Amino acid sequence: MIAFLGQGRMGVPMARRLERAGHKVTTWRRGTGVTAASAVEGAGLVITMLRDPAAVREVLAAALPGLRPGATVVEMSTIGPEEVRGLRSLLPPEVRLVDAPVLGSVGPAAEGALTVLAGGDVSGCREVLEVLGTVRECGPLGAGAAMKLAVMSALVPAQVLVAETLAYGTAHGVDRAALLEVLAGTPLGPVAERLREPARETRYALGLAAKDLDLAAWPGATLATAAHRRLREAEAAGLGERDLTAVAGHVEGGRDPVAGERRAVPLNPATVPATNGMYSHAVRVGDMLYVSGQAAFDERGRLVGEGSMTEQAEHVFRCLGEILADQGAGFGDIAFLRTYLTDMDDRVEYGQVRRKYITGTPPASTTVEVSKLFMPGLLLEVDAIVALPS
């Protein structure tokens, strides 16, 4: 059995690919009420595909009680070689570890056309990895992670460079289409083609690209450092969840190239259960974030923690935390918090959970009792207004 930890943009199509190949796959994501330890019980192979090093450490630490001796953990996130070595120290000696980050986006993940950059002994998991794409053995443990960052430290700055080239052309009256045609005949042609039109579907999030360059930072990386600064500026402008190609419009005109001049930028982090399509989890306007009411339901729309205020409140605050972290904020940045309870007698139990997450001086807040919420069984809903860090 394979336990696949992480069901974001890349994790979902990868897990489905494995299932269609005939493997028994158990999937896990945050906020479902299922522990990582229970998700990995009995699994001979555990795959992690998570956002960043902190998430990988947290999830694997939580999974430790369920890992069986002799299991293999395949870490496929982009976290860097130092973090991989840290994971080796975290895991028991009887649990094998392979690092296998990938090159490719959502489309190749669904088609099994990724390039898997493997570090360590892949003899026990190569057949599974080949379902996802072409496996390239890079060397000992950590070599795959190092190869991934080395590649991204070239590819990402190249896209920022072409974005700046297009901005230069615009500022000097150069026809954009003509410039792209000329670039098409140079080694930068494939990169220029990618930036011809911003992708409306996020394949490789701009915020993740910024994270990758942050991991790849070293004193001699002058071009990558400048590109990283550009991406962080675009992320602060609300483009973190857009595809990396959005950097072209940001550099050229300081705007969201998909939404045009729209100042309200909807945000739906992949780490939070999806909405029903009638609202966004949050909307960013400048340095303010308006968070929709968060309630205790999972990615399939099922109630979490039926009858338990503590379980539902924990789920709600975890979702709030994911949304805040997506924009580089924390609970201390909340300016206003509003809570709807179906029974005011539950406020003490709710308050105990709230104080775990909101410490120090509390934000402005309102708590009201309502007769019912939008889903039967919900005991509370919480929305917020957040002042984002500059």
C-alpha cells in the first residue's frame, strides 16, 4: 500500500496516476480530521508532496507513530538537500528515505510525464516512481533535492529576465509581438513563448517559485537573488497563487495580468478544503486580507467533528492558519475576528481553542449566536480581516 501525504495541485494528479496504474493508494491532506499517523499505518511506501520544508517536517513528525519498520519514505517536495538530511535524522533507522523532487507541472503530473530527480537507493521504489515519469538517479541521499534547486535557480530567473526584457521593450516602444518573435529564434525562445500569454490556470505558483529561489540562495547567486526579489514583490501584490507567468504582467505594468486592473485578488490556497465555487476563501486588497467564514468541512464537503465544538474549532483555526501563512501572515496580524455560534453556551469550549491560536493582545472581535449555519451540524463559523505584513 502507498500512503500519499499532500493533496495540493501536484499531489492530486500524482496520486490518481498511481491509482490508475493499479496501486492501492491512501491519500491524506490537512484539515480532514484524519491524522498523518493513521494515514501511513500499514503502508510500505509513504510519499510526501507538500508545500515547503516546514510542512514536510511537521507532517512526517506527526506520521512517525504510524510508520512501520522497513517502510520507505519518498520525499517529492522541493525542500533542498540540507532539509533532506534533517529528515534522515528525524526518521527511525529502520525506515528508508529517498528524495525524489520532480520537474514538471500539473499537466505532466496527470500524464505521467514528470522528470523524477532521485537521490538515494531507489531500488525499492523505482517501479512506482516510473509511473509518474522518467526517473533520473542523481546520486546519494540529497542529490535529487540539490539537482532540483540547481535547475530551478536557472529556469526561474530566466523567466524573470524575459519578463524584464518585455518590460524594457514596452518602455521603449518596441512592438511586443515582434520582440517575442525575435526571442523565439534565440536560446531563450521556449521561455519567451511561455510568457507570451499569462496562464489562467496555475501550473507552477509564483509564490512557490519564490520559495524555491529562497531555498537555492547562496552568496554567488546574484541573478537568482534579483529574481527572488522581483517574485517577492509580485507575491506581496497578491500574485502568489497565480502561475509564474504572471510575473511578466507585474514587471511590465505592475498589475495582475489575468485580472487586468482588478484590485481585489481572490485567493484559494491549495492547503485549504476547496470552496463550492460560489466564494473565495479570501480576497486581498492591497495590504488587507478579507477572509471568508471558515467552517468545519473537508475537501469533499463533509462535516468534520460532528457534535464537538473543540474539534470543529480546531479545524476552523487550522484553516485560518493556512490562509494566513499563504500570505506571509500569522494570527497576530488579525485586525478583526467575527464568530457565529449556534449555541452561546459553547463559547467557553470555543474560547479554549481560540486562545491556543490567538495569544497576546486579542484583536477586535464580535461573537453572535445564530439559529443555524449553511450546513447541518455546523456549530460555528469564523471570518476575519487581516492587516498583512508589508
